[in-house]
Amino acid sequence: MATLTRGLRFFYLLWGGMLLGTLAVNNRVRLPEPVWRLPWLARFFFSPWGRGLLLGIAAAMSLAALAEVWELVDRVLARFVHDPERDH
């Protein structure tokens, strides 16, 4: 069950990071309705600083996906390649 959860988390983080990064680079971010009620906040997300913040979040999600896949591969390899010295 933990392997399945890690696999789903990996795909979520990878997909979300790639989507957010692509939208931020192409300046095609769609903001939810409550953000438009605060015009200064909406303007912030369309400024270079806001796009940089979104790109930073996308990079963090992509790095987290890399860490998840690292752990996922480690778990799968540990399951299939049983090391008798690790039992002690």
C-alpha cells in the first residue's frame, strides 16, 4: 500500500510541477475567483515576481517528485533484491 501511495504522490507532484511551470512560463495562469476580489493579489501573480514564485513552486514540486521516485525505486529494488546482510 505504501508503494502505491508513493507512486501516486510521484505522479501528482510531477504532473503538477510540469503543469504549473508550463503555465507560468507561458503566462497562462488561471486564478480562482476569490483571488480576483483582491486586485493587488491578482496583479502580483501576473507580475514577474509572481511568475517567479510560481516557477519556484513548480521547481520544488519537481524536486519533490524526484525524491519520491528515488524512494519508490529504493523500495521496489529492496523488495525484489533481498540482501541477507540487511536482516541482522
